[in-house]
Amino acid sequence: MMITGFTGPYTLNARILEKTNHLFHICAGSGSVPNFAIIKSALKLHPELRHTLLYSNRTWEDVIFRSEIEALAQAHPDQLKVIHTLTREAHPEARGPNVRGGRVRLDLLRELVPPKLDCHFFICGPGISTFERASAKAEGVEPTPRFLESVLADLGILGVQRDQITRESYGTA
């Protein structure tokens, strides 16, 4: 059996490695799964890379790989910075200094994204589905943006270029 490693469009590749030493992961819900794999692998294979993980969930209990992510952040404090956002917690700040309330919005991205924009963005989370697009089209309206579309629009406002972004939503890039 031949093992080739990670493949597909949502992976860390040589093109990205040539351009930056900072990966900025923006995830919601199960969107953390491929990003967690990228981070774990890169911490071992590419220790020169820095990672910022901005991870949004409804509640603290919904955070997938919470203890594993925190363990990686503690083991690699100079390489991995983790910020959580919780959308349905009354007092998210009680969870720690890197936990914020609300959704990922432009003001938070302005605070966290480096002004030089010298990083590559991996964005994974809920996006407008094919069904939602078709339904909106049938009604003659635009579909309501979801996590993915909102984050992409906000990054565009900040000046992030398309070639700085790798994105995925429910298996589609």
C-alpha cells in the first residue's frame, strides 16, 4: 500500500509554503476538523510556520477537539494562537482570555488579521448550500449569507486577495 499524505484542494501545499510562514485558520463547527489536521501535521513537518486558529461555535461544549487544540497551543505557544468565539453563551469571557462572544465579524478580523496581510487563510464552515441557492433563485432573491460567505466578504473588505484563501464548506471548495 502506498501512502501519499493529504490530497485535495483543502490542504497545505508547496505553493502556500513558498508564499508565507503564517496560516490563519477561520472555522466554524465541524470546519475545525480539516484545519486541526493541517495544524497538527504542520507543527511537526513545518515548525517554522505560525498558526492562528479563530474557531466559532455555539457553546463551549460544542467545541470539537477542544482539549486537543488547547494542548497543542500550550505545547507550541510561539507557533499556535487560538481564539474561540461562542455565539450562544451568556458569559463567554468566563471561559478564558481567548474566548469571545458573538460571531466572527469584521471588527474581530480587523483586530486579529495582521495588517500586512502576509498570511494564507484556510476558511471552513457552513456556507450557502446548493439547495439554498436553488430555493432563493426560485423565489427571486439572493440567498442569505452564512458563515463562509460572511467571512469571505469581510476578508475582502480588509484587502485579502483570492489567492490567499483556501476554502471549503461541506466538502466543496
